Amino acid sequence: MFKHVVYGVTLFLLVVTCSSQQLAAQGPPPARVKLATVTQEEVASTRSVLGVLAFDRTSRISTEVAGLVASIAVNQGDRVKTGDELVRLNTEILEQEIALQRSRIEQVELRIANTEKNYRRLESLFNQSGVSEKEHDDALYTFDDARKEREALKNSLQKLLIQKKRSLIAAPFDGLVLSKDVDVGSWVQPGAAILTLGALDDLVIKVPVAETTLRYLDMGQPIPVTLTAFGTEVTGTLLDIEPIADIKTKNVSAKIAIEPPPIIAENMSATVTIPSSDKKTLSILSRAALIKFQGEDFIYTVEDGAAKILPVNVVAYLGERIGVDNPYIVPGMQVVVEGNERLRPDQPVVVAGE
């Protein structure tokens, strides 16, 4: 009985081994892939350059009046809107001065009413020769003096109200708080920096550009930008070229305006795709067709039901597409855009769609 069991197990292992050897000889199973068609366009070659995120406009927020910081409504890294409260100074003493000034104005108003009444009475008597000219003039002087005092007190009150208004420092534009230089309880002087604010409307990527590529750039030109932190590509706009070249490299700094990303940190890195030639005829294919192998770029095509790998020379990155100049990549050729990440050369494929 034991001999029969051993014989059966041995036979089973032999069958499994033979089957495995047959499968290995047949190669990997067919892979399901999707294809896309190569087109042709007139486009410029591009070059990828590393840049940094920066604020083209920053403001060192300060106060116009001296005072004690009562509250700070923001922290470093906060986004603010125009008119949002940033810092509020203590106005307790100022409020008392304002109240005192208003009381003085009320007192002067009473004196004005009394001196005016006296002046009108003496004026009537003067017209009837009932009082001397000096008495008449003295009454007029007292009346005018009270009115001028009221005007001076009102001007002083207005100045105090302006100081109170300016004790609240608000955001002058939509921005990001880059630094907070004071805290609650700090005494601040006019002109001293309280916060530094970067304008969100002037967010740019600063990138060094070789002087030989300047001829291919135009103001307002759309520029592809890949934000390293998020791995996402956005379309920026060429905003400006700084008028000073680096003394050693001769590179010129270009400013690419972008929309603010979800998280912003000054000097974050970004890869900018810069035109580096005149337009020329290139074969255009989906960027999804591109695969990396040992640091080189390749694509897969399908020939006789099997995957064929071809090296490609990418000379232009066009968002979700790329431009290549290999003579064997021609319009109408179909390339693998889905399923290529697991393909092996000469592996059988099943086309699932385009």
C-alpha cells in the first residue's frame, strides 16, 4: 500500500514539473494593451529647467502709529484676503482721549451758544447806540474765539479717530503671511515691520534661462510647469525676463506666473519646460506611451501580435504629449499607452482598444 502512495505522489510531481517547464518554454501569457496613433505637428524642441517658487510682490506690513500689540489674527503660512484684520493695537488710552476731546467740544458748544447770544444782544444795542463800540467788538471777539476753539478741538478729535482707525492693521491685498515679526504684548513703533505678506496674485516660478534660448520666448507665452511637491503639471504664463544676466553663467532669470497651489512655500522647486529651438516637424505621441529602462526612454509597438520595444529621443514635452524626432516613428504608427508598464519585449499582446 505504501509503495502505491509513493508512486502516486511521484507521478503527480512529475506531471506538475513537466507542465511548469512547458509554460516556461511558452513564455509569459498575452498582455492586454491599449493603443494610440502617432501624429505629426510643427512644434519647438524644449528643455527642462529647475526653478523655484517666489512671490514677485511682497510687503513688509508696518504701523503708522506707536502702540502695544493687543492681538494678532494670523500666523505664519496663513492666507488672507484684502481687508482682513492682521494686527490690532491697544486703544484703551486713545479711547479715553477721544472721550475727553468730545467732552471739551460739548463745553465749547455751550460757550458758543452763550457768547453768540451775548453778541447778538450787544449788536442790537450798538445799533441803537446803547453800548460802546469796544463792548460790541469784545463780544464779537469772544464769540469768534469760541468758534475757532471748537474747530481746533474737532481737528484734534479727527486726528485721534484716525489714530484709532490705524490701530487696526489690515491686509492690503490677497496674500500669504510669510513671517510674523511681533507677538501680543510687543511695543511697536511707526515704520517697524510687523508682518511680511506675499501677494498671491503675483506668484511666479523663477527659472534660469540660457541666453541662447531667449529668442524663442515671447511674453504671455504658455509654459508647462511641474510642481515637484505635488507631481502635478500646470500651465504657467511667461510674465517677465529680468534685465540682468548672471555674470558667470550668462543665464537670465525668467518669471513664469502660475495659479497658487494648495500649499505654498517660498523656494519650493518646480520643473519648467522651456522652448529651445525654432518649430520643426516632430512625431507626436501620448506621454503615456513613454517608459523608462536603465535611464533611457522607450516605447512599445505591436507587430505580429507581439510587443516590440523601440528607443525614442524626446525633444519636446507638450503637457500630456511628447514630440520625438526618430525617423522610424511615423504618423499613423500605433503605440502602446496602457499595459506597457508590465510588458516585456516579444511578449504576446491582446489589443483591448484604442
